[in-house]
Amino acid sequence: MSKIKEIMKNIDKDRFLTGAGLIVLIVLVGWIDNFIIVWAFLGIAYLFSFYETMRLFQIDDNALYAYGALLWIISFFYINPDDLFFLALIISLSWMVYQNSVELKKIYIFLYPTASFLFLLALYKGFGIDAIIWLVIVVALTDTAAYFTGRAVGKTPFCSISPKKTLEGVAGGVLVATIAGSIYGVSFVSPILAVLISFLVAVSSIFGDLFESFLKRRAGVKDSGNVLPGHGGVLDRVDGYLFGGVLMVILLRGLA
């Protein structure tokens, strides 16, 4: 009990308030369940994440940012938003080759975070708000349970990229998320699929977090930005969803 009290005491006030505000906002968006609002909400998160990723890749190109914004506008009208990633890739490569200057980091930014956000929009378009809620339950609980489990019993380092993560914490996060996600997901798919999808999405969200940590470490920064007090940048909050959302779309399309 004293360990739990110590953990709660160490939680940053700004982090808690910002997190609570984000939860209220997400619940409100989910309750309204309107395509325009969901598209706008994801679009704002995407543009912030795009900008923060440009900083991590040390890209200074306003035209690229405008290109990303235009791509998101097109996604409003296009039936399969995730296909637009390939369009962006082909156009970008064609233009770079024409100029005889292929800069791979400018290609990477349309793989991460652009493709991931297009998949998140495709998840909503194809499977509705219930699939988004399922994703949020799995990813949020993976992160939260991993934090508390790691602080309570974590001893074994999980990965050198993120020294604070422990194997025990990751296992606890994945376990809790899989159980909760399966309870919710069984309303839409078979029990076996609910467990499988929840488990794989939880695991992928762990590596989504690790990938963003890798980018920050390479760029020599603690946070991707400072727009969210106590949390850093938007990318710091959506990193798990950028891997988890892609996997959920693929699994639901292929197995459900």
C-alpha cells in the first residue's frame, strides 16, 4: 500500500490535469460520433505530430508541411484514406527523382506519422467508433498498467532505448490491456479474435512507444514538443496508437 501511495505522490500535477482533460475530450468526441468531428480531431493531432516529427528528423521545409495538410484534406473525401500514403509516396519519390535529389528522411515522414494517421481514419471509416474505443482501451491501458506495474514490481530492464521501461511493467501492461480489450472486443468479434487482436495491438503499442523514444534519443531531446503540459508533445501521447491503429485495421480486415 505504501508503494502505491509513493507512486501516486510522484505523479506530476500538470501531467494529471492534462491527461484528465484529454480523456474528457476523447470521450466527448466518441460520444458525438460524427465523421467531420473525428476527422478534424485526428487532423489536428496529425498536423501537430507531423510538425514534431519534422523537428525530430531535423527537416526545415514548409512546403512539406503544406503537402501533409493537403493530404489530410483529401482524406476527408477519399473512401480508403490509408491508400493515400502510397499516393504521397509515389508523388514524393517522382518529384525527388526528377530533381535528382532523393532525401529519404522526407519519405520517412509520410510513413511515420502520416500513414499511421490515415490508418486511424480508415479504422473509423471502416469499423466505426466502436473500433476506435477498442483501440483506445487497449493502448491506454497498456501504457497506464505498464507504468504502475513497472513502478510497483519492475526490476528487469526491457530495452536500452527506454531505460525506465521494465519487462515486468510491459508484461503487466499487455496483460491488463489484453483482458480489458477482450471483454470489450468480444461484442464485435469471436472471443478468440478478441483476445488475439487485443494482445497484438497491445504489444505493437509498446513498440510504437519505443520507436518514438528512439527518434527522440537520436534527436537528443526529451519530448517531441511542449504543447501538452506534463506530457510533452502530441507525438508523445499518440505514439502507441500509431503502431496499434495500423495493426488493428489490418487484423480486422483480414480476420474479422
